[in-house]
Amino acid sequence: MSHDMIKVDRRGILKCMDGRESDNFKFGGPKLPGGIYAIAQNRGVNTLKGLREIAEEVIHMGYVPSVHGDHSDDMLGCGFFRLWMTGKLGKLGSPRPQFNADQGAKAVKAAGGIIEMQYGSHSEKTLYINLVQDKTLEPVKRDQRFVVDAWVATKFRLNVTKLLADTIAAVEILGGPKKAIIIIPSMTLDDYVWPTYF
């Protein structure tokens, strides 16, 4: 797996974990469910004003904010947003957004973000949860996978437990893969903090 890992490219979009093909050519950015919708949903931000502020924050932090649609459902083609909008993620304390997918996309674009369109059918076989700071995995056309860069949670002050629980819930509700792989940083003896005794 380590051979697939790449260093995050700040010019790449902070995109959805969706493993399908895309019209986007700004690859290399970190991945979260729904792109920046994951940040809003995790924090309980459900207004257009709040979404715009998150997009601006993402830019300020040096990333490119994004949301996506797809070839079949336009901007409602993001399964994570659709579950959030319909209250299916509400069991974990997330208020529904007060905007629809088109309004959310326009707000993100107006703030300087990117609108991505996915195409093709879902055939993801695995959910990868990546804990390796500033690294990511890219979509693979012939071997689709969901990728969540959970290390992003610390950069954006997210509740990592909620992020992972909502990610897994979304994948299960949408009939996704039943297999998850957690990627952890490789550690050597030099990485450990050894206790000092006086």
C-alpha cells in the first residue's frame, strides 16, 4: 500500500472520497466524504453562509475546496450530501443543511472552490482510512476505492470519531464495500517518546 501513497499536492482539490472517474484534473488533494461537506456536517454547520466560510477557511489553510455531482443526478450525485440532506446521518447529531445541492455548489464556487463531476457507476471494493499526515491515495479507474484522509480532522478541528462513524455509516447505507483498511504511519524506535526517569 505504501507504494500507492503520494504526498498531498496543495493545488489538488480537497475532494470527495468517491472512487469514480472525474472531470477534475487537479488531483493530489486530501479526500473527505462529500469534499468540504464533511467539514460542515461534522461541525454542525448547515447554512450557506457557514459553508462559504468553510470554503474560505479551506483556501486560507492552503487547500482547494470542492464538492461534486455526477452524470446521472447533477449536483445531487454526491451520496454523502444526499444522506445528510435527507436526515439519514442525523442519528449522529447532524442538523440537515438549509440548502440544496445546487445552492451548496454555487456557494463553494463563489468562494473560490471547484465543482467536480463524477461519472460512471460505483464499484468501490474497499474503504481506505488514511492516518498518514500529508499523504493520500488517488482514485484508480480499474480498481475503485473510497479514500478518507482522516488526518485532515486535526487540521480542521473535526471530531475524528464522528467523522469516521459518519463515513462508515454513509458507505453502509449506500451499499458500499464491507471491507476497510486503516493506513497508519510507519514508526521506528526513533518515533517513540521514551519516558525519562529522574
